[in-house]
Amino acid sequence: MELDLLPLNLPGVDNKRPLVIAGPCSAETEEQVMTTARELQSIGINIFRAGIWKPRTKPGGFEGIGEEGLTWMQEVKKETGMLTTTEVATAKHVEQALKADIDILWIGARTSANPFAVQEIADALQGVDIPVFYKNPVNPDLELWIGGMERINAAGIKRIAAIHRGFTAYEKVIYRNLPMWHIPIELMRRIPNLPIFCDPSHMGGRRELIAPLSQQAMDLGFDGLIIESHCNPDKAWSDAKQQVTPDVLNFILERLIVRNTGETTEDLRQLRKQIDELDEKIIETLSKRMRISREIAIYKKEHNMAVVQPNRYDEILNKRGAQGILCGMSSEFMSSVFEAIHEESVRQQIELINK
């Protein structure tokens, strides 16, 4: 199914890259919401975000101020003229947000991982014309991400944007959620007219990572950013470590380098031609390598040997990793490449042996 999309064309907003959405993780008090909104407006932010309902990992934490906070969002809109956006996770949330004249809805990562919940929201949006921003599921599943947007699109919503906020990691890593940039890049390839935003706040989980992640998103051609900003982030009731003051946000945005995504120079075309030629050589070389692997499979079959030889596999990974570093590539990249090559080699050997 192809998404039937229209441009976002948000009223009163300069729709040029990068389109920036900012505001606190959670609406806490009317004073906190209004103070943050005024400060963000003063630095040129046109879209104000705040969580009204907050899904928490464990019970007992602050789970959002609830419907009361929607009146504060109405006041933000009335006083500043900013557009407003909040997360919805149920049909009731949708109903209350629409009643409060919220301009943009977003669907969070936990909800987007649940097709039943997404369908409930889609059913509640039937006949409504409102932009819906859709975060990636917590798990790295591109089909689930696309499938959820298809459900929303099937309800008649044509102004849709994706939000990349990274993917949950079990082990401890520098990021709160792993960027795994290749997944949103594949999304761009599959649906080129779909706007895509980066959420560096949730991706990094720490305010010092917001600037580099934002820059990386711009380097990759993302359309915009959604960043958590609080008038007093150290006192925030949720996700304090990943929020920045409007002043700090302004500092980050002023230093952001926005790459041109439209122009292709003649020199770049020539370089891409060189890449195409090298890719063809890589494929030819891999084909030769697989042919030798199949010859090895015949030898193993004749001598009743196991297909996988762990010592040899370790030797390849270690040696190629070291060679890659000497050639300016990371050992992680080399490992991923040769793990994939080994997997295909094993597949072909098993197929031949079982004939």
C-alpha cells in the first residue's frame, strides 16, 4: 500500500527546513507551560509541544497532568499564536485533543508498536483533517513503522510525518535509544515524499547529545526536529536530563548547519559514477568469494566436516577488523560486513551440502 500524502503546509509556519517543534516533555503547571511558551516564541519557535498524557515504564511516576493541561495549551495558542501539539495514545485522548483545538497530534513509540492501539486512534480520526506525526516503534521494525502510518492514512489523514526517536537498547550504550540511522534512511528511500523529523531528546537521553544528533539529522536530510525544552529543566517532573532551556535551544539552532538536499553538481555525479563502478566490482568480488565457499562446501561434504568452523570465523573477523581500521574504517563496520558475508556463505554451503 502506498501512502496518499499531502504536504504539511502548517498555517503560520515557515515550512522550510528545518521545521522545529519545541516545548517541555510534560505540561506540569500553567506557569511552567506559559513561561516556556513565551521564551520559545521569543527565539522564533512556531510550534509548541507538551505531553498531556505520559506513558511511564513503571507505575508511580508522573503520568501527565491530563485534560486540565489542554486548557493551558489553548492559552498558549491564544497568547502567542503558536501551533500546539501533543501525544495521543487512545481514542479518548484524540477526542479531548480535538475538542481543545490542538493543531497537530503525535503518536508515541510505545503506542506505534501496538497495531490495536493505532487502529483505535485511526478509527477516532475518521473524517478529521489534522496533521499526525508518527514516531518509530520502540523496536527496530520498519514494516511496523510503515504499517502504522498506513493505518492512519487509511482513516483519511493525508498530512503525515514520521519522527525518528531511536530504538530501545537492552545493553547500556551512550544513547538512551540507538539511532540506527539506516532504518530512517530506508524509510526515506521507500516513501520519498514523507516528511521525517528527528527527536534528539529521546534519542540521546542527555542534553549534551542534542546538538550533535540534531546536526547529524540535518546532514542526512531530515526535514525537522522535535526537541524538549523547559524553562527550568533541572526541576522538570519527567525526563529532566534530556531537556534544555529555550536559550540553550536557540544556541543549538543558531549553530546548526543545514545541508542543501536539492542540488546535485556535475562533480557529484562523477563521484557517484565512480561509486557505482566500485559497487559493481564489490558484487563481482563477492560472487567469486561465494563460488570458493561452495567449493569448500563440497570438500566439507566429502570429508564429513561441519559447515561452521568457529576458529576460522573468529580469525576472519579479527583479521578483517584490524585491516579495516588501518584503512580508516571502524572495527564495528567491518564486523557487520563480514558477519553478513559469513551468513550468506554458510547459507550457500548448507544448501549445497543438503542437495
